[in-house]
Amino acid sequence: MYAGAALAVLQGIVSGIEDQNLVVVRDTSTHANHSAFIGGSILGGLVVTALWLWMAWKNRQGRSWARVLSTVFFGFMCLDALFNLIGLPRPSAFIAIAEWGVGLAAIIFVWKSESSQYYTAMKVPQGYAPIPYGYGPPPGYGQPGYGQPGYGQQPPAPPAGPGVQPPGQYPTQGGVEPPA
């Protein structure tokens, strides 16, 4: 997906140069029109680049909606590649076809079974194991000595021994008490 973003930047620049040459050859536009063609091409390349990067980040985070949205974006890319094949051969069309190939590879990778396992694993909160359906809490849950003390239970006594301070008392350093 990062390669697709790089190709989108390249396509935006090349397309801007092509549009500049096209406008200069026709010489039928004003200066504002000329700038709009070039700016629109480059801005379009930046928007496509931002979409590539956004999908790369969200797919890396394991968001399953991101691979569905990536597939939708690939559908639009297929239409763009088709229009580039139909049109006149120009450098930006070849870059668009290369970008389509990168998009196809990305879609294949995000829909592989290993990727599906990754997306499933990323749904589980970090540090917790999924509890299978139909099973209750783990054995010992709520029993004395397991987890937090329950209602009406006394908390365990603090450890005693040499060098252990009772709770709420801090050692002093040089006769200075810590702030309250």
C-alpha cells in the first residue's frame, strides 16, 4: 500500500506536467484555467496518496472495515485503469496501470486467510483471552484470595518486618517530610 501511495504521488506530478503541456499546446485557456488544470492534477494525486496511506494504517491496525473500504477503492481504481487503457497512451496512464497492479496485489494480500486470522486476532483486546461462548468466569473467580476483596471482606494485612513502612507513612530524608 505504501508503494501505491508513492505511485499516486508520481502520477499526480506526471499528470500535472501532462496537463501543463496540453494547455500550452492548445493555448486556448487563461492563466487561471491553466493553473486550475495543473493544481487539480496535483491535488488529485495528493488525495489518492492520502487514501492509500489511510488504508495502509487502518489495515495495519487490523480494522476489518478498512479492507472492505480498500476493496471499494480498488473498484474505483479498476474504472480509472479502464479509462486509461481506452484513452491515448501517455506516461500517467502507464503509471495508473502500475498503480492498479499494486492495488490488486494489496487486495489479494488483505483477503488471504492469514490476513483474516490477523484481523480476528486484532479484535481481541490486548492482554485478554477470548472466553468461548457458553463458558462462565474462570474457576476461583470471586473466591477469597482471588482478585479484589469482595464486599464485606477485610483486605489483607500489610507486610511487617524490618524496613517495611506501614501504609501512609513515608521515610524522611534529611528531616524533610514529603508533601501532604
